[in-house]
Amino acid sequence: MTLSSMVVSRDWPEVSVLECILGGLKIGVDVEPEPERARAKLAKSKIDALIVDCDLDGSNTFLRSLESSNVNSVPLVVIGSAGNRSQLKRADAAFIFEKPISVERAVHTLSAARNLILDGRLRYHRQTVDLPATITYGARKQARARLLNLSQGGVAICSDRPNGFKGEIQVGFTLPGSRTRFKAKGEVVWSRQGNSGIRFGEMSTRAKQALRTWLAQQYLTQ
């Protein structure tokens, strides 16, 4: 699933740079040189990020109009010349950079915007899976199970225990394409007919990053 963006600008050399960088980040680009047409498009479609050129005539009015629309829920990036710093600072934007666009800085800025988008998407995303897992419970008892779905916050499992599991447990599994064994402590939040929902608790920073990266890869390739 490709992320989407809109670039509101008619500075074509800078637009070309942005298109190249966004494409490399797997973010689709819709370029709109007219603020009024951009506003009409945004009212009818959903995007993941908005990039606005503050040097464009009508951009100030366009940015003010965003305050009363649902577009303010997506990351806003504003660009502009050094002589237009006052408007750049007034814009309620998550990211700001000046022209001429530095490729290195733009890659860093737009990568950060992409991560912000994915964090929002993945916070509620549940990836359907069918993976073997080991459950450690009670006095270090172990049981086999299968993962049904997986998210950053927890997992659903299926086991041959008719009453599922209760209380604190540890779940261990290996993500497809990885040789590292993933282990996380968690709490059983629901059980029925051998299925259980587990909310992750303690987890290493490395494990969190590995899980997030894997979920992002699955999300973007769907």
C-alpha cells in the first residue's frame, strides 16, 4: 500500500526534487500548482502528507483554510525561500525547510514525515498471520500456539487449551524473514474457546523496532 502526498507548488525544479525523493520513500505524489484546485481535491480525497510552497500566490489563504478542514490531521510540510521566513514560521507545520531544497535535508525531513504517517497507521493496524508460537505461563509451563494476528500492541493466538490462558504470560515467535526469536511479556485480556488476546507489556527496544519494521513492510506491500 503506497502512501500518498500532495505537493502544492509551481516551482518545477523544486517539485522535481521532491518527486524523486518521495518516490524513493514509496510515497505517491500529486502535484497541484493552484491552491484553489488543491483545496477542492483535498475536500474529496484523503492524503497522507501535504507539502505546500509558501512562495506560491494564494498559499497563505490556502494554509489558513486548512485549520477548519480534516487535512490538519496529516503531517504538513512547508517550503519557501529565505526571504519568506516569516510566513514559514507562521505556518502550523510539522516540518519546515527553505529553498533551494537540500536533497540531504529533504530526505531527512520527508523520511521523518513518512515515519510519522506510519506510526499513525500502524498504531491500529492488525496484520493477519499464521505463525507457530510458544507460550510460557504459570510456573514456567509451556504450550504451543499459533498467532492469528499481530500488531504493535499485542497479538491474538489460538491454542489447544479450551479455556485459553490467564494472567501474565510470555509469547515467543519468529517473524517471517527473520532469524531472531521475538519474545515479549504480556497480559491476557480475553480468552474464548482456545483463542486468547494478549496485550504486550515488557519488550526490548530492539524487539519493538523489529516488530514495527516488519509490520510497516507488510502494510506497504499489501
